[in-house]
Amino acid sequence: MLGQLIPLALVVAMSPLTIIPAIVLVLQSDRARFTGLAFMSGWLLGLAATTAVFVQLPRLLDGLNRPAPTWAAWVRIAVGIALIAFGVWRWLTRHQVTRQPAWLNRLMNRLRREPEGERFEDVWVKDQAAEARRRVRNDEVWTGAGR
């Protein structure tokens, strides 16, 4: 079994998604050797920890082979129906939002992306007005003239 897992482990270990950040860290850092060694050490430690967890996981889950109680299926169905209903409700009320939630305003005011002196709420109101104009324009019949 270990012989079958080694090729898969090599694919994960040599994945470009983990190599590219290492290259960028080494090339862009003032202390390239330290940064590269720190990344490689953390990467290898993470792979070792992940491997240890997934090797031991089947042993820990061995007692879960019992059949599920009958109410578990009904709970899954109820949760699924509730999530679908919530998704439909959010979809139907998506254009009724008149202002951003307060927690998002606080977060976005800390992350400066708007011009100096303007708050996120002000930029958002302008964007909502522009979006309303775009919707009206998109609903117009296209004649091809002047566009």
C-alpha cells in the first residue's frame, strides 16, 4: 500500500502551488537564504504533520462503522432544505439592500482602498447609484447608435 501512495505523495510535495511561493520568497527577500530555509522547514513540517494525521485518522475512525441512527437522515434533509430556502431568500432579496452591514463598514474603513478623505460608506453609496444607472441602461433596447 505504501508503494501506491508514494507517487501521490510526490505529486503533492512537488506541486507548483507550493514551489512558486518559495521561489517568490527567495527572490524578493533581503535575506533570501533565511527566508528560503524557513519556508522549506515549515513546508516539510506541514507535510509531516499532514501525513501523520492522515495515517492515524483511519484508526481513530474505526469505531464509526456502526449504522447511523434513523434521525440522522432527517436532520440532514432538514438542514439541506433550510440551506436551500435561505439561498433562495437571499437571491430574491439581493437588490433590496440599501446600506452595507455595520461590521463590513468598520472593516472596510480600516482597509484604505478609497481616495483619501472619503469613507467606505460614501464610496459604496456612489457605487450603488452607478449600479442603478447601469441596470436602467442595460434594460434599454439596444439600437447600436451612439455606442
